[in-house]
Amino acid sequence: PDFEVKEVCGRYTIDSVASCAFGIDAESFSNPDAEFARMGFELFNADSAIAWLRAMLALFAPKVASLLKLAFIPKHIDCWFRSLIENVTNLRRDGKVQRRDLFQAIYDTLSQNGTVPVKSNELIGHSVTFLTEGFETSGTLMSYVLFELATNREVQDRVLEELDSALEDGQLTDEAVQKLVYLERAMYETLRLHAATLTLTKVCTKEYELPAQYPTDRKRVRIQPGTAVIIPARHVRNAT
């Protein structure tokens, strides 16, 4: 039967991020209307013109987005996420929940192990970053890996053979995962073919003069500190 791979991979990564980062059971598979999954998908849904415009301005023209008051995260999702982080913070601070996860590591670092108060915006900023990088990019990579395996039967067979040989009493242990060399290579090759992001954004820290593209070039281009440089990820891939 046919099924939407992107949604399945997205629900898996949402579950993983919710558990590993925040100690939350997102119920992405057991509950079709799970709030964490619904908000996550909505955050990265660029089907509408407003969502696309919001994302493009936030990434490439943040000052214009600020003037137009177009935030990268819609207001209702921002309110929901802030409430979520505040609840998780209160549970950790009061000692009602103790977990060795990413959120706890961030909280301990910012609070200097509970000796100084933590600003909620700092926690939210770090949490949104992890949600963004852990959910959308990982889900996209998994989707493309499955697509490439489906269209390359020989590679698919080798991956399955490696997985079967790594099983211990029918279970895939952490140690066994580290030995899946061919699967790792398949994932790296997929990343080369299908970039997880459209662009790579870097900010210049010191003045830099770009080298001449051709021997006859006389004009020099200087990049000033603070200038954002947008690098198309696909072009980096094609150059390698």
C-alpha cells in the first residue's frame, strides 16, 4: 500500500526530538491528532504564500521581516511553545522530573547548575534551534534515503543484508548501530544528492576580499564584517 513517507519520517523525528530534548512523549504515532506533531508540521508547512514569505524574509531579509512584523514562528505556535518550555522548566526546577537530556544540559549550563536565574527567551531560543535542526532536516534526510533505496534495488539489498547481520537476538542494539557502515555511506551519499537545506548562511567576522573569478577581472569585491553571506547548498554539492 502507498503511504506518505515524509509524514511517517516526520512523526518519527518529532517523537525522537520530544523525548531526547524535552523528555516528552509526543504520541505522534499513537495519536493522529497529537499536538506536538501538529504544531511541528504546521511550523514547517510552506504550502501557503504567507508561510513561504515569512520563512524567506526571516532567513534572507530579517530587518525587512522585523519592519513588517513577520516572525519566523507564527504567533499561536510561539505561544504554545513558550507554554511548553515553561512547564518543562518548572518541572525540572522543582525536581519533579529528572532526566539526562538536551534540555537539562542547556538548563544546567545557562543556570550554572541552578545558581543563577535563567531567562525564558534563552531557553526558548535554544529549544527552537534544536527542534528546527532535529525535526525538519532529519525527517527530510530519512525521506530521501528511503526514496533512493526504493529506486536503487542493489543498494537496498546491501543495506538490508547489513541490518540483518547486525541484529542480536532480533534486536538492533546501540553498539550494532555504530557498525552500520554501509547504511551510513548511503545516508552521506543521499545528503550529497539532496541537500537538507536550501542555503547555508554565514556572517562575515572580518573584512575579506574575494579572489578574482577570472584572470582579466579588475574589480574587487570586499565583504564587510556583519554582512550575511547566503551560500546555495546545491551549488556546494555540485562543486564537489
